[in-house]
Amino acid sequence: METYLNLMLVRFGLMAAGLVVLALVVFGVALALKRRGRLDQARRYADPAARAALRYAARRLTDGPNRGGGRR
């Protein structure tokens, strides 16, 4: 049982470290875009994709993962 708990702790640590690295990369990209004056342009390009992702997530939460006519 102790081995299993250690593996779960390592797994959680790796996931948390991955999220921290991802956040740092996103922050670095945003900072570089802001310094070059292209952050507004990047926002205009990313806005439709972000809206579509939010609509998908909202639809997924309301319908549930096994409902709907999704492609498989």
C-alpha cells in the first residue's frame, strides 16, 4: 500500500510541475508579445478559439460525456 501511495504522490508532483511549467511558458509568450506590441493582435486571433473551447466545455458539462451525437 505504501508503494502505491508513493506512486500516486509522484504522479501528483509530476502533474503539478507540468502545470507550473505550462503557466510559465504561457506567461513568457504573453510577455514577449507585449514587448513587441503584438499582444492585441494575438488576442484577436485567439478569441474565437477560446470562445469555441468554452462553448464546447459548457456543452460537455450540461450534456454529460455520454450524451449527444458526438463523433467517435
